[in-house]
Amino acid sequence: MTIRNVLNEIKSNIKKICLELNFSVDNFVVEEAKPGFGDITSNVTFLLAKSLKNSPHEIAKTISKEYQKYLGKFITKVEAHSSGYLNFSVNYNELTKVILGESCKKNYGTIDIGDNSQIIVEHTSVNPNKSLHIGHVRNLVIGDSIGRILEKANYDVKILNYIDDSGLQVADIVVGFKHGGFPEEPPNSQKFDQYCGDVVYVQTTQKYETDPKLEELRNQVLSQLEDESSDVAQFAKKITKRVLAEQLKTCWRLGATFDCLNFESHIIQSKLWNTIFEKMKQMNLIELEKDGKNAGCWVIRSKSDEDKVLVRSNGTATYIAKDIPYAAWKLGILDDPFYYTKYCVQYNNKALWQTTLEKNSEVHPKFVSDKVITVIDSRQARLQKIITTLMTRFKAKPNAYVHLAYESVTLSTETAKSLGVDASSKQVQMSGRKGIYVNADSVLDTLRDKAYEEAKKRNKDSDKKALLEIAEKVSIGTIRYEMSKQDLDKIISFDTKRSLSLEGDTASYIQYAHARAKRILEKAAHEPNFDNILGSLGTSYEINLIKKIGTFDIQIEDAAKNLSPKVIARYCYDLAVAFNGFYEHVKVLTAGDESLVNSRLCLVSSFKQTIANALDLLGISALDRM
């Protein structure tokens, strides 16, 4: 039993009463009340007012009178508020025992929205010609957190990572290595993905402006990449595999894992495009343009925008032609042409698979689903809208293909300068082609070093290894929280100094609250007894904390339904604020009465477990020491 169960029980009882009174109403809300409106409130009276031709207050009095027969263990009073709302008072003496007992169970917060149905989440998908930068990290964090939240909501989640190993940016680094004079081995033991992105890619693209022949070579390389047997394709495969291996190290460092790597080269070679192209013709989803500027092109008609060319008049497919068959494959619209082989076992012992066209008999999970969520930044919204529309025509199930868009990440002026990036404006926009970006590993290293210095001040007797482990987890928590706490449609301006603060809305503040709880429990020197919880935890600080703990599953339901990591980030912060208020104003170990000490220790333990579970949904470690 949690507050969510109480809300559902109240809603069910109101429906029964309305049925008995012959009141017709749908979609009313039962929710936690604002101060002064009881503990729980409902707007049902306002929805009934028009049809009953009566005031909400009078209707509330009628329903509250009828509700008296449904009062039970957890609801002590129902009354009509003068404003018209129907208000309920909760018996927290009884509910506290249940919430604290439930919250210490391993599966606390789990809800069954998904019914164990499979869902695909695709994220990260960074071109294998460079390292991950801070903008890519937002994609990774959103996708990884969504996967964790959906698993908590009882979905069978499979995480995919699309590897564009045959596109223009791969062609650029091949040109750089083959024709630009760059050695294959990076200098000074630099990470290979950083070397390819920071040096080979940037400097090669700069040379195109002064060397037209080099650009012609790029077009030749791009064509040769589609022939798997060519020397260029084999060389590109070797280079991109090395880059990918380094990218995955960064992903794992950030706590993200995947189920399958899907290579674009395999999609091209599988001829999936030919199949879907014919299917679109048969369904009249595309048209052959007869005249005008697109004469001879196959186009997708648009009522609100310019028609989109799918196949040019010379027979070559445009960029979107790669995305359409891939989306159709993920949704099971096309037969799966791939075989699969294990790429590696990841740090958490989870197998990582990859597509292959070479026949094998390896038993593998299913990597297609009736529901797909693709995390891609908002700059590709128009293309994703076309794909979503097409998939809707192929697949009758509503919202089968979801484009989860997000805005870009910029760097604050001070952070950019601290990382060696020239900054003259309030925010620094990043560009991989121009080399204006900051590697994710560089940001993590900077955050770790700053966190280490802070940890050393607070833990002078601890060894360096232990402090570095703390600092690494703080740095990861910092960057993941900053990427999680904002609305997806808001640009993030990342600031290193602000994010490491132990005050305010930061990961460090939340992690520190967990460390405080851990320290209280350590000082107690014995485990709290959850079978002997008093019903007298009645201070406003205790009740506020209990309420927050009791709404964990409500937050998970909200986050899962709205695909919003921000909901969990906000919950973590609010829960930490509630605990810190309790910590500052309520005595625990010196409460005097042993039973009261035990009950408050149970509350501290309950908070510690709940905040750890909530942080885990964001991929953030709950620290025992800061």
C-alpha cells in the first residue's frame, strides 16, 4: 500500500458513489492536496457542476456525506471545502507503517504499465568518426534513463545503438588517413576516437575548402564504402571498429549499456531499402514526379511542407532512404534479414550483440518490437516526422514509432574557458565539423578532479583510491543529473562550477543527503526494526518525508507514460529537500524513547533506500560518503 493505492481506492469509491447517485462523470482527478486542502483532493465536483446545474460546494457536500460508509483504515475524514473541492484526510499513523515497510523492499516503486511487453529504445548513435561530446551525452542520458524507467514500469526493454559506418563523416576520416597524410596511430597515447574527431576529421574538412580534388576523392570514397569487398570499405571497417570501441568505453563510464549494435553498412547490404521502396510504391505512399524541379524523382507528398525527395532522378537514394527501412525493420514491418553475434560482455555482465550478415546459429534475443522510441535531437524533427507518418501507415498500432526529441547542449562561458575553448558569448554552441566542442571524457575528467579536491578536504584520512572512486561517481552523477533535470525542449547551458555545488538543485546535493542518512544509520550501530514502527511520527517534517517516500511509484508512472527523466530528477531533489528538512529539525539518535528512536531510524532507512532506487533510474550512484 502506497499513496498511489490510496488515491486509486478513493477514485474507485467516488465512481461507485456517482453511479449510485446517477451522476455521470469521467476523467476526474484525485491527487495530493495543496496546503490547506486536506491531504488528498478531487476536482470531481467541478466536472459535475454543469450537468447537475448545482454549485461544486453543494455537490461536494452530497458526495462527502455518501463517502462516510467508505471510510476505512487510511481515510479518517471527507469534507466539502468552501472552494468546492472534495477533500480527504489521511490517517498517517497507519499509512506510515505500511509505506516504510514497503519502501525497503527491493521492488518498491515497480508498477505494471508495460505488462512485460517488449519495447525498443534507440539512443546515442554517434557517427564512428569521433569521440562523444557533451551534446551526445544528453542523448545517451535521456535514452539510458528512459530504458531504466520503462523497465521499472514492467516493460521488456531492448536498447539499440545505430552505427553509421558508411556515411559522409566516415568517408571524411578515410580521406584523411588515405589522402591527407595522417598516421593511423594517434600521438601521445591520445584516445583513438578523440584523435579521429579532433584532428583527422576537423583538419580534413578544413582542407576541402582549398583543395577541390580532395572533395572529389571523398565522393569516390563514399561510393566505395557501399561495396563491402572494396579495399576502402575494409579499411573503413577497421577504423570505425577502433573508434566504436573507444566510444563504448565512454558510454560504459557513464553507466549506459546496450543490447545490440546495428550497423548501417549491414542495412545497406541487406537490400532492405529495395523491399520497403517497392512496398511504398504499392501502397501509393510515394509518387514519381513528372515535371518541375523534382522531375524524375520519387517524392513523399506533404500537405504542410515542401515535398521530400526520396530517390533522385539519377536513381540515388537520399539520406532519409536509409532511415526508413531501418525504422520498418525495428517495428517488424520487414522480415529480419540479419544474423547476430556477440560483440562483447559489458561491465555489468550484460551481453552486447551486433548485427551481421554472416550466417550463424547463435541464439539471441529479439531486437524488433511493436513499439519503438528513437532518441534524436530536435534538428532532425522534420525527417523524423516523415518517418513517423510512414510508419503509422504501415503499422496500425497508435504511437508505434515515437521520436523523442531534445534540444542541444551549450557550454557556459566560464566552463568553456576552463576546458580550453575560446568563448566570447554567454553560451558556446558546439560544432563537430569546426572542432568547437568538448569531449565527454574531458568534461568527466575535469569534474572528477574538482570533486576529488572537495572530497579530500572532507575526508583527510581516506586513501587516494577511495576518494578517486567517490570523485568519479560524483562527476558521473553531476553530468547525468544536469542532462536529466531539464525539459527536453529546453537548451542546456552546462556549467561545471554550479553543478558541483552541495547546495541547490544538483546531483551533489542529492548524493550528500544519502550520505547523511548512511552516517545516521552507522552511528545507530544496529538495524532498525520495521516490525515495531510507532504511529507517532507526527511532526510536519516527518509527515512531509513520509509523503514523498510514499509517492515513488506515482512518479515512476508519470515518467514512464510521458517518457520524462525530468520527473524522476525532480522527485530526487524534492525527496532530498524533505530529508534535509527532517535532518535539520528532528532528533533521531537522541530522541530519548527507544521506540521513537527506532521509528525514526526506520524513516531514515526508508529514505536512504528510496533515494538510492530513484537515483539508479537516472544512472546516478547513491554515495555513502562525500
